[in-house]
Amino acid sequence: MIGIRPKDLLNWFRLSVAVNSQSATSGGSSGGGSGSPKTGTGNAASAPLGLLQAIPSDAVKRLAFLFLSTCALLAFRLKIMGSKLPVFTRFDNPASVSDWPARQLTYNYLVSVNAWLLVFPCDLCCDWTMGTIPLVESTSDPRNLATLATYTVIIALVYTAFTTSNRTKRIVVIMSLGLTVLPFLPASNMFFPVGFVVAERVLYMPSMGFCMLVAYGLGLIIDKCKSRLVLIAVAVIMVIHVMKTYTRNWDWSSEYAIFTSGLKVNKLNAKLYNNVGHALEAENRFQEALAYFHKAVSVQHDDIGAHINVGRTYNHLKMYKEAENAYLEAKSLLPKAKPGESYQARIAPNHLNVLLNLANLIAKNQTRLEEADMLYRQAISMRSDYTQAYINRGDVLLKLNRTKEAQEVYERALFYDTDNPDIYYNLGVVLLEQGKHSQALAYLDKALEFDPDHEQALLNSAILLQELGQANLRKLAEKRLLRLLSNGQKNERVFFNLGMLAMDEGDVPAAEHWFRQAILIKEDFRAALFNLALLLADDHRPLQAAPFLNQLVRFHPDHVKALILLGDIYINNIKDLDAAENCYQRILQLDPDNTQGMHNLCVVYVERGLLKEAETCLQKAHLMAPHEDYIVKHLKIVQNRLHAKQTPNQLNEGRPDSKEIRKTEKDTTRPDTNLKSDTKPSTLSLS
């Protein structure tokens, strides 16, 4: 049924020792010409020496190479880790923080668990940490029998390797054990604790030695049995393993699939529940994610990360009180400081996120900024190189108008992370708040050196370049804004500032295009609506400007400049005096001392022919602004008309023109100084 002869399975091993066959046969012929090696039953005293001499030199070389390679890999790993061990929590490897004898018994039992995964890879799981495998806490635990059985098999294989007279068997067993045991040693907790209980990935290399041993044993069985039933059994086993591999591949099709498959094997692993929640959270399925995070808390109530996940999900759902309670619960689980022991070495860095998340949540309330600042300082005291805490604390200090302290905090963060573009950006924000625009621009440019696509740095540096008013710098500003568009940043502020640059260049069609794009994204964009209306009015298209002004005052009824411009259009173009009067009356309601609104209301009275009311109105305007010559001039015109009782034609020749005193201006916006940080930062807007 299968076209491979049983002995063909051993050819690879026999070829590997062919170069030494001559020494083996010569040893046999010297004993009496039997043609086979003899074991000298009466020479027990020389057994140890003969045992060492029996090991082939090529096997010694291979074992030595494996051993030295392993040592080199360990040394390289320690070097890239900074010659210090990583920080693990007790959830990663519970046995590592247990007392004797639970630690030693569990460590040894884990060897048998790994061996069982090689022999019978049925229940596979992507994560075996936390409570997946309960601790072996006493010698009476029946699982110790599995440990004894595993070590018995290993000892039996070692004994066979050093006592067998079959040279091929000796080489196969030694090489198989070497490939199985040596790569596994770094993950065995023998030299140092590792950050997991069981990890299937560490069995990849040991599986090579295991497969060699299985192949050799299978060849021996086939040679002895000479039965097709053995071949059929082998074929069935192979088919089963192929099917298992195929179905396992589907488990790895997505994060959600792999973690839910793990829960079928390990239902006491809180980390798996957390990871399923993360997968759902990434798809914005927050309610479902919250259920898994709550399950993680119920399985492992002292898991800090699970409580953080619950709080973060509540925050996404805008259930801020519940989020704060979850963060406070996580904070209460942080390990307490011990005299004479470094706290930094006892806490996982990701657990400190609870302080940042809690502070960010509290900072949303402007009355609790000092409380948020205290939490950031607490995080920094626990880990002095916690750059994210420095960044977020600087944000809060800016909100508290403590800009000098904010600058010092960012400079301290820069000491620990000199390549972080967000820190340079935030320093630029601080200097911008202090009015040091040139220095701010230098820091924004520095941020772009490290991250040429830094969105906020591109936008705000472009605005600063525009404000400098130099033609060559405006080209650079335009280039940076266009880069944002090419990166897919369809931000209304990008379109708006491109429109402002076009206005500076006198390119009316381009400016109109960019302003319209900004309004399409954000229909209540105050600055874009006003500047587009002003652009159209100045381009002698007041009737096109009016709808945008009406849209502006609908969303922003307190926009005085828009009301003045709209009233002017109603008077001079649409000839709707009632609508114009409503505009000016609304201005005076918002600002009773607004001279321009008062004067233009007087113009409406003149247009209606109400000269007496116009005189009274202009006298009030004159009292409000006694040094404005145009008001005095127009008051005299109205008074002269009243005294001379001029005809309507004469009135039209000398009536005050609202355009003459319309002092509209570009409603520019300041650079957006939202602080940049990586973990759900609070933001600060100076606009």
C-alpha cells in the first residue's frame, strides 16, 4: 500500500555515520573475527572509559555546536535586554512567585505538560498563562506521577544512548535528546523565570528531535512486526495530524477566532477573556467586549489589566462614573512599596496605565485638573522614565496656565526619549502659548524630522509659516498642507488654511474651492463660512455670499461681523430693510456698545426716511464713539436735511453709505495646539 520500504526510513541516520564505520568494524575484528563489535563482559572496570570512547567524535562535535550555539543565543538575548531581566507579573508565571515546594513541583510538572503536547497535540491553546494550570502545591498531588513518568522516559533514553552497542541507535538517541532538551532549557525556568506557564512556540525546535526519535522508533517497529497493520496505523495517525493542522489554521484566521478557540481549552484564563474583549473592542463592539472584560474580572478578580479594560470600555460607552470606579479598583490592586526594595522592579509598566487613564478621565472635568496632575506625578514617581506620564502631565499644566512648568516637564520627557516627535510637538505648543513663534516653529520642524507625516505638526507649522507673511514661506506652508491631503487627512482645518493661503496670494477661485471643501466637511465651520462670504462679497457676488452668512448666523448667532456684513447686503443689494434692521438690532443685543452696529442701524432709518429717528440714533452713536469722524459727518448731513427739509433726491445724494464704514476683516484662526500623546490623551485648544 505504501511504496517506502521500512529500512529506507533509517538511511539518513546510517549515512550520517558512514565515515566512522571503519573504526567500528576494526574494533570488532580484533576480538576474534566475528565481524561484529563485542561488549567484553569480563572487563567491567574499564566500562566508564569505554563508555566515553564509544561516543562518536562527530556526535560530540554536533552536541558541542548545539551547546555553544545555545549559549551564544542566550548571551545575545541578555545583551539586547540591557543585561537585565524583564518585569513579569505573577499572572504571567504564577509558579515563579510561589514558595517551596510549590515552585519546584510546578516547574517540573510543566516539563511533563510540554512533553504531552509533543506526544498528543490535541488541546492546543495560544495562551497558557494565569490560572490555566493550577499550581502543584504538595507531593501528594497525583500530577507528580506525570512528572516522574516524564523523567523516567528521559533517563531511560539517556541510559540507552550510553549503554547500547548499536552505534546508529546511540547517535539517533543522543541527537534526538540534544535537539529536544537543549532548545527547551531557556524556557524551562531552570536558569531564570520566564513570562509564561506553557508556550507552544518554544516546542518548535524541540519537535525536531522528537520527530527524529519517533521516526527511528517507527522504523524499528516496522522491522520487527512486518505487518501492514502498522503501516495502516501510521497512515491513520498522519491523516489525523493533517486534519488537525488544517482545522487549526482556521483558528488563526483572526484574533477573535484564535482567542475564542483558546477559551474552549482553558476556561480559567482571564487573559484569553481580555484578548477576546480587545478583538471586539477593535471592531467597536463595546457592549460585547465589556461582557468579556467582566468575565475576566470574575475569573481573576485581582487582575489589574482586566479592571483597566473594564474602565476603558465604560469610557468608550461614555459611562464615566462607572469607568472611574473601575480605574480606582485597578489602582487599589497596584503592589504597595516595600522598604529597601525598588518599586520600579515590582510593577509591570502596562499596569501604570491605570493612573494615566484615570487622570485623563478626571482631566475632562476642568475643576479636577489638580487631581489629575497629582495622579500623573504619582505615575512618574513610580517609574521615572514614564514618558507618557510626562506628556500628559504637560497637557494638564497648560490647561492650568502653568506654561513654564509644562515646558520643564516636556524637557524632562525629552531626556528619556530624544526621538519622540510628540514631545517636540508639545514643546512647540508651549512656546506658542508663550508667544515665542520662531522657537515654536523650530520645535515643530524638529518633530517633522522624526515623523514627516506628523499631522498636527504639519498643520500648525503651516499656519505659523503663513502668519509670518513671507511669500517663500507660504509656498512651504502650502506644501505641508498638501502633504496632509496626500496622506488622506481630509480635515476641514487643512482645507480652510489652504483657502487662507490662496486669499493671501489673491487666488480667488482657489480660495473659494478650499473654503467650500472645508464647509462640506463641517457645515458649522465658523471661520470658513465667514471668510467665504467675505470673499464672495468682495468679488462683487453679494447674493452668493448671503446664504453662507445666514448659515453662519444660524449656527453662531453671536457672530457680530457676519451680522454686519449680512445687514450691509440686505441694505445695498437685496433692499430688505426689515431684515437689515433685525441684523443690527441683534448686534446691539449682543453688544450694546457696538458703534458699527449702532451706526448702520441709523443708516436703515435714513433709508426709511425717518430723519428724526436717524438723528437721535446718530447722536447715541456719537456719544459711544466721540472721536469717529464719519459719525460726526453723517450726523451733520442728517441735521442739515432736517433743517433744510430737502427733497428725496437730495437725500439720496448725501445719505451715509453703510459700505463706507463697514470694517469687516478676515476671521482667521490661531494654530490648533491640541497636544499629541499616544494613550487616550486629553487635549488643549487655544482656538
